[in-house]
Amino acid sequence: MKARKPLGFTLVELLVVIAIIGVMVGLLLPAVQAAREAARRMSCGNNLKQIGLALHNYHDTYRKFAPARVRTNGTPRNAWETNNISWQARILAQMEQAPLYDQINWQQWDGQNQPLIRAAVVPAYRCPSDPGTGNFPWLDPTGVRQTGSARVAGDEPVNYVACIGHDAQMRPAATSRGFLYDLSVNGITRVNTGMMSMADFIDGTSNTLAVSEIIIGHPRSRVNPAPDTQAGADLVTNVANGCTGATPAVGAVIQGRGMSWFRGFEVAHMGFTSVMTPNSNLWDCGGNSNHMMMAARSVHPGGVQATLVDGSVKFFTESIDLNTWRFMGGAKDGVPVTFE
């Protein structure tokens, strides 16, 4: 009579199978994660494309692009008064958010008394790669670990901001203006007389930055940078960028970046400058007036995505030449740039 073979696996065979499965999971998991990030980056690019189209539709309607924000003094003067409400709010109608746009009271300072508006979710203003919870950790130029702020209660955050230009001024000289910039209105001056039109981009719409990314809750310093008196890359070195001695800002609403798509009082939520390359290891800094030196940033590996003035969306690596990136931020500085 033949001996019957035992049914099932031996302990050794079971351990071998488990080891093989573990190796396969270890090999496949990074690929799965990479595929997921690629999908999220594509979705982020679609958001930037939608914003670019909205900006063009706004221009078609008003023959001008929106201001980054408008700073007014005293009582309302005209229908354009926004009292530091950001450009992201101005294009809501073109973002298929007309009902939300129609609820905005443009004469209330910084939206402080518009809680329903400030807390509204605009999906196209959020990058799916950024969890959006804030508290973003970052190593400052000295190697010290800094932490940004958590989300601000009552305000919906934002990942997409406009290029203000290639220096540290919110209201720069005409030759260094970026896609959008700050307007300060006094007297009875109509705001739309100072806004950018398509004809202003003499450097070419296909190589001028319009909108890029930031990380919600990235730490920054609420001090104004040094005056931009130097040319080219001299202002930004590997060790300093005019924010000497920078320390984190105090207070949740002002400490991190991207805390609100609606508030324009704090420049950290509505703009970036091309003085620093993407994901710079230097401090972001700037007060609430006429100064900002803040980089485009993202959690995408290796760089950021950006919408150009012609509406196209491209990925820019962290290793891009500083002068190339800097002058891409200017609308009519007369400096030609090339990139791939």
C-alpha cells in the first residue's frame, strides 16, 4: 500500500510564500504610489488649466486681467472696490462659481464679515497632492526644523497663487511687473485703469508666468524683505534672500501660506514672486503692505506646475536656472528667456 502524502503546506513552504509576497509588495508599492502621484499631478494641472481659462474669460469680459488685490482707503468709491479681497475671488464667475461670486460684498474689508463666503470650498483651488491640513514641516537655511500653521478655522485654503513679478514689490515699476500686481487706490481713480491687458505682455505670453502652486501651511516670516536694489541673481544667494534673521510669523492666520483663497490682506495667500526658484530652501517673507519675497512651492517631487499667460500648463523643476525663472516672472522686462 502506498503511503498518503500529507495535505497542505509545510511551515518552510509557507514562510517561502510569505517572503515572496513581501518582496513583490515591496517592489510594487513604490510603483503604485508613483502612479497615484502622477494622477494627482495631472488633476492639479487640470486645475491650473481651468484657472488659466477663467483668467482669459475674465480678460475677454473686462479687456483687462484682474488685479492681485485692491487696497483702498476711506469710503467706497466705485464698483471695483475690493478692500483687499484677493484675485481668486474676482474670477469666481469664470470658474463656474457664479452663485458664490454673486454673494460677495466687495465693500467689506478683507471679507471679515462674510463667513459663509470665506468658508466655501472651491475644488479647483486645491491641489490633490497637498493634504491641506497645514503644519507643513520645513528645514530653514540654518537646518532648523520649522513648522507652519494649521488650517485657519472659518477660512478655506488655496494652493494656487498669481505671479506678482520678479522683484520684492507688490506695486513694482512697469518694467518689473508680473502677471498680476497690487493696486493702491486713492481719490477717485478707477481701478481698472491700472490693470494688465494682453497687450502689456511684450515679452510673450508663452514664456511669462501667470499662476503657480504653494503649499498650504508652509512657514514664512512676516517681515518685509530688504529693498530690491540689486540686479539679476545677486539679490538671492545660497545663504540669504533679503529675509535675514527670519523667524516664523506669529498667529495662525498669518503664519503659514495659502490659508485663505478669499483674503488678500496677507500677501502669503494670493501671490508669489519669481525672485526665488521653485521649492527654494530660503525663507518666504513679506508683510501685508507692498513687499513680498515668496517662492512657488508644491509637494510634487522635483518642482512645481505653472500656468503661463497663454493658458498652457508646464512643470518646472527645482533646478531651473534662477535668471531664467526670475525673468519669466516679468511681463515686459525685455529679457528673453528659453526653457524646455
